[in-house]
Amino acid sequence: MALESNENHDKSISKFESMLKTDDVYFFDAEDFEEIIHHYLNNGKISLGKKAIQIGLEQHPNALELKLLHVEVLVFEDKYEEAERLLDQLQDIDSRNEEIYIQRANIQSKQDNHQEAVNLLLEALQLTEDSFDVHSLLGMEYLFMDDYEQAKRSFIKCLEFDDKDYSSLYNVVYCFEFLEDFDGAIHYLNEYLERNPYCEVAWHQLGKMYCTKDMYTEALTAFDFAIISDDSFIGAYFEKGKVLEKLGRYNEAIENYETTISIEDPTSHAYLRIGRCHEKLGNNDLAKYYYYNTVHEDPLLDKGWLAITDFHYKLENYEKALYYINKAINIDGENPLYWKKCAKIYLALDNFDEADFAYKQAVDLGNYELDTWQNWADVLREIGDFGSSIQVLIQGLEFYPESAGLLYKLAGVYLKNNEILKAKEKLAEAMRMDIEKLQLFEEEFPEFNKIEWLQTLVSEIKKAST
């Protein structure tokens, strides 16, 4: 029967398009027009859909479903007032048609009136026996409102109607994740799997939930069941590989990543993961091979360039590391991680002027990590620019006001710049915040350890804290 229905559908489309080309007028049932219109709207052919609505209403001027499809197109084109007027007319004809409320909800949703959309969908729910679509729409409205608890309930309802609705299943898990209810997600997925034991999607999601709780043995079991359910499920192999990596089982991880490559075209992420495993195993030539393949496969993948740069950096091949990070910067000069890595390499090469420039670029592009401020200040101190070093540390403290390490460093640079009163102030503040980290100051600025006032200040702070 399905084949016959599909053949009839194709014949209706061909017949309609033939009519448009020849200007002949053919008669269609209203149901045929509905199929034709849905076909065009679902395939993004809005103008043909509108033409079918126009001709359909000429042949069937009282067809409610065709008028509702007309409303759908009006809403799509943001013609809300015209759509509302038509809905008012339709409601006078059939006040208990749930589709009228669904379309009114759609209009409210598109105008960001999500609570009103929810109210209208709840009304629709009272009028329909087949409420799957309404629950799905309600779930999306609740997501727009950040009401993840209600959204979760709506999508669970969808799964009660159709347990193969994987879109709703993903949304249920998403809601559990956002609520940070990982135990709830695990419980729900296990219940779901009792009813659907061969659902690879549910096993895959369950494995990911176990990973969030560091339950790696259970995660591996879940991914194995996902693979048993569908031995071509790339996501399960990939996630299983990541778990095996965490457990230090690198050869097994490589096998799983290689399986993903054998099933489908290689991805840069798979190459990158394989490269990292080989690096952990000490297979440097293989690691380098896979890192090069990573950036060849996707030149814009920043993790690939950073991996190959780190690989050479760890081997103290700083010139090679610099070569590859500069290639990355030439591809994407707006990436702050590239500039930060570049600064680190220049620092290892004792090229402080270039390191200063690279750190400035990283910060200008939005990298505000604590070690960025610390290292940039150190670079400026090395080139004797104490004033700029102080400014960098002050700026860093705006982002990390509770960082005793930055305060100790700032106190030391103030001393180097002969700003004694400011040094005393910052040193006292740092010691009151964390006296234990005074050792870092003493190691970094040993030339000041025997200053009498500093020893007195340390004694006073220690007494006050006991």
C-alpha cells in the first residue's frame, strides 16, 4: 500500500507540474492538493506551494485544510495580521479545530511571545486525540523559555507516543544535561532501554552520561551495546575510543578510531585522536604522521595545528614549532590560542620582543587566562619594561582579583621599579590573602628577601594571622 500511495503522490506532482507548463486546467481532489502543497513546502519550494494553494482554493473554496496551509505560508512570510484574520474566519467555521490553535501559537512563538504560545498549545491539547505534534511543539516552546523541566516532560510524552522519535530522545537527554541531573538521565535511559533494548541511540547517550560521572566501565559497556545494535554507528566507536584513552588503553582506542575511518571517510578529529594516542605510546613518527594528516584534512581545525606545534615543542624543536604555529596564524590570524602558543615558543627561544607582541595579540583577541597575564608580565620584566609589566598585572587583577600569585608578582615588579610604597601595599595584601604563596615571591625575587622592612612586614602579617 505504501508503494501505491507513493506512486499516486508522484503522479499528482507530475500532473500538477504538467498543468503549470501547458496552462491546461486539471481537477484534483482537495487531499491531492494537500499532498502537493506539503511536498513543495517540505522541499522549500514556497512559490510552487503558494501556486498550488491558490489553484486548490479556486477548485475547493471551502476546504479548511487548504486554508490552514495558506495560513502556514502567511506565517512563514511573517504576514501575521493577514494570517490572524484568516484564522478568525476559520474559527467561526470550526472552533474546535486544534490546527487553528497551533497556527496561532506559531505566530506568537515567531514574535517571541512564548508563554502565550504555550497557552494556545495547551488549548490545542484539549481538542486533539493525536497530541504527539502538540507535545513536540510545547517542548520547543519550553526550551525557548529555558524551562527545561517542562520541556523534558513534553518530550518524554512524545516518546510515549513514538519510542522511535530519536529527535525527542536527544531533547530529553539535553534537558537532563542542562539540569545537571545525570543520575536522572541514566535512570530514564535504562528504563527506555528495557523497552527498546536494541536502540543504538539510547545506548550511545547512556554511555555519554556515564562518562560525565566518570563511570568508565559502565560507559564502555553502553558503547559496546550501541555497536552491537548497529555495527556501523561511528559515534559509538569514537566515544568508546575516548573512554579507552582516559583509561590509558591507547592501542584499543586507536583500533576504535581506525574503525570509524574504515566505515566512513576519514575525519580530522579521528586523525587527531590517533596521533595523540601514538604520542602517548611514544610512537613519535606515527604521531607526527597522523598530526600532519589532521591539518591536511582540515586546515582550519585549531586543535590540529596546536597538537603538531605542541609535539615539536615537547621535543624542544622550537624552530619547527614556530614554523607550524605561524602556518596556523597565516590561516587564522584571529585565533587567540595560536598567538598564545606563538608567544610561549618565542619565550622558549628567548625572543622577548616577539613574545611581547604575541601575548598582546592573544589578549586583544580575547584570551584572558591567568597564565597569559603572568607570562606576559614576565616577558616585559625580562626586557626591562617594568611600567608595562605593572600595567599588565593590574589588568590581570581586574579579571582575577583573588589571585595572590598576581599580587605577589606585582609587588616584586613595583620593587624593581623602585615604587616601594606600592610594593609594600601589594605585598601586605597578597600575604593577607595567602601567606603560603609568599614562597613563590621569595623564589621569583630572591634579591629582595633580606630587605629589613620586608622581613618585618612578614612577621607582622604572620602574627596577625595566628
